[in-house]
Amino acid sequence: MIVLPQDLLKIQKNWDELGKLDPFYAISSLDGKDGRRWDTREFFQTGIEEIDSVMKEIEKLNFKLSNTRALDFGCGVGRVTQALSKYFDTVDGVDIAPSMIELANTYNKCGEKVHYYLNNKNSLEMFTDDTFDFIYSEEVFQHMHPRYQENYLSELLRILSPRGLLVFELPSEYVNLKQKVLFNFIFQNIKFVHSLHWKYILRKPVFAFMQYYCNPRTNIEPFLLQNGAKHVHTIRTSRDIISYNYFVTKYEKFS
């Protein structure tokens, strides 16, 4: 039974449609890749490169990472989930969109080492406390309202093992008002809807919007520390918008 709140149901509907229209481009919106022009091997290779880069960053922090079980939150079609299987014994991927989970299972080349779950609840209650050694989420929280960002972050901290590491990315703020207006109304809505809707209008006349939200670092760090985190390390990303990668543990130090 679906128990998602109405606004999360809207997100689910939108991303389910994006998964049907052009799933690779919806996940990685590079110029020239719309209209199903992503090569499958090239697309999944970006996941491998992303995770390799994250693991190198973790090494720099002198973090001793256990390799038993990992979670990819907002897994989409499994681009990063499969890449994580290089480093962990088992990997779980969870996503809100049925079409994405269906495709993730279709593209899965890791057998029983990787499992995918459709999340139809405003929680992660399918996982018990202290389950995962590593939790990863990139360019996911930006698509949900801050109240759900915080709700799911508290859940991720709950299921993170006592010596585990949570890594996620979240936009903090716009550089200025002009950037906010341009990004939200021109890029997010007009450009994206144009590329995904009008090219398929004769085949599937449906709009699918991407919501986009920031949450200031000055809000996120205290929230994490109030909900079980003991140490939060942040790194500014290379995106034009002010955004951070958060490295979070439930104990005091990385080394």
C-alpha cells in the first residue's frame, strides 16, 4: 500500500515519467545526451569513475572503511550502485520511481551482490538500525523539499553502522538571485521539459518536471549533529551553485 505524502507522490510520478522518457539523461543531463543519446557502457562508466573518485577522497581523510554492505540512496537505474560493488560485498539501491527500479534490475550485471528496492514510504523502515558500513547519495536530495531532505537524512543516520560513513551532496545556496531565477525557471523547467517532452510529444504527451531545492550548510550541519552524527566534514563541489559533499560519521574522528 502506498503511504507517501501527496508531495512525495508527485516526485514519484515525475521521476517515474522521466524514467520512461529518457532515464539516462534524467540522471546525468549532459548537453547533447538528451533524446536517448547516452551509450549504455559510457553511462555506467561515469558511475565507476565517480565512485573511484569518492574512494580516493575517503583515503585522503584517513577513514578506515569496512567493506561489508553499502547503500545507494536514490539509485536511479543503478549507475552508482553497480560501481559500489567493486568495493563492497553487497550493495543495496533504493529509489522512489518504479520505472527506475525496473531498469536498474534490467541493467544489473552484478547478480545477487546487488539488490534494488522501491521505496513507497516516507521512511527507510525496510532497513534495520546500524545496517550499512557506507551510504552514498549524489544529486538526490536537491529534488525534494528540505523537510524530506531532513527526514531521510535522519533515517540514513539511523541505518548507518556505528563505524560507518555517510556521504551525500546537497546544494547550500545560490550565488545570487539571478542564478536562482535562471536555474529554476530556464534550466530546470524550460530546457529540461523541452528536451524530454517535445521530442516525444507524438508518442507520449506528458510533462515531467524536476523540483530543485537548496538547504544551507548552516542548517544541515547542526541538524546532522542533533540526529546522531558526531563528526561532519564538508568539501565544496565544483558546481556553479554553492554545494557541498558531506562526509558524516557517528563517532568523533575519521582516523
